[in-house]
Amino acid sequence: MEHLVSTTGTTWDYIIVGGGSAGCVLANRLSEDPSTTVLVLEAGPMDRRWDFRLHMPAALTYPLTGRTYNWGYESEPEPGMGGRRIYQPRGKVMGGSSSINGMIWIRGNPLDYQRWAREPGLEDWDYAHCLPYFRRLENRLAGGDAYHGDSGPQVLTTPDCDNPLFDAFFGAVQEAGYPRVDDVNGYQQEGFSGFDRTTFNSRRWSAARAYYHPVKDRPNLTVVCRAEATRIVFEGKRAVGVEYSLV
């Protein structure tokens, strides 16, 4: 196995740039092998458990609109909108955007995956191939079925929607001719429904909480926060190291 070197001179088998949703999953999976060393570089801070701004669902406007945990990207000026820029919040914290988002769990429309699979080389990205992995990662507290798992690391809470306003709203949309859908990640997505949420015991359940924190004490896994990668070092076409600065 080719070893990668950080700027400290330490050698690692894998260096993951970014401790976001994908980075947390990779950190968990790659470090399962105790003989493999893994380093994660995250430009933002750790998602401290005491920080209500990250973990209290009702506080989502703090990380979503502030800059402490957020890159705060903007689009280029939009000609069709009078030159205005569109705000694009993206997570800069352990857990990435899963630590600052609205906690609504929607996996994407199945037809999007079918469209991907029509591209050469992406045949295995159709919905039928992706669905087992969706089910594997989920722990849907309402129970598993053909579309959901109930034993994965990512906890999903299904809302009760027992407020009379929900009944009135769903009744109104059906009177207007729109379907009432039981599960937007199930057989049919188009329509109106309550959404599964990435919460557990009234707290946000981000990718960091699902994948990183349960394994953070593995001796072969190291995370460096506030470490912004500045360059990938190549030998020919092969990446052999990462340069980063502490911010």
C-alpha cells in the first residue's frame, strides 16, 4: 500500500481531506482495519456535544446563516435576478453540511439515479444498485421495509404530524388534486408528506454523530480540525501527500 505523508512528516495510509458527510463515512470504514492508519483534515472546528447551535434542531438558523461553521458560499451574479447572488451555505465543521442543514432526509428522486445509469461507466448507479446502500446506512426508528433500513448508523425519526394543522394542510392539498404520500423515500416521491428527520432524542444526528464519534477512539484514526488543505502533492499522476495549514 502506498503511504501518504502530511506536512508534519508523519506517514499515513489514507489522508481524507474534509470531515464532512462523506469524510466521516470514509473515516469509519477505512479505520475498521486496525492495520490501516487514517488521518482526517477538517478546516472547521469539532462538533462539540455541548454546542446547542449545532445539536438543538430549533437552533439551525445559527449555523445555517452564520460563518462559524459555514463556508458561506455565494453564486456568481445571476443575470435573470438583477445581478443578485444566491447564498449557498456549506458546512465547515466536523460532519460538514449534515451538521448545519435542516435535518430533512430526502435521498433524491429514483429517476435521477436512472439518468445517471444511462451514462457510460455509471451503469451501477441506477436506483436498484443504490437502494441496498441506502438501507444499510439507515436506522429508521419507525421500522425497516423494502425502502428503509433499521440497523444502520444514521438514525431517522419519523414525525407524528399529529397537530390539527397538518390534517388541514394535507386535506387541502388533496382537495386541490395533489397526492398525499406516506413516504417521500418510498415508492412515490411526488406529492405531499411529512419528512423523516436526521434527529434522535431531540438532537441533530449528523454524519459525525453517526459515523465518526462512535469510532473516534480507534488508535489508528486521527482527526485534525481547523486544518485547511492547501495542496495535494503528486509524484507523476499519483497523490503522495497533502500540505495543510492550521487556521
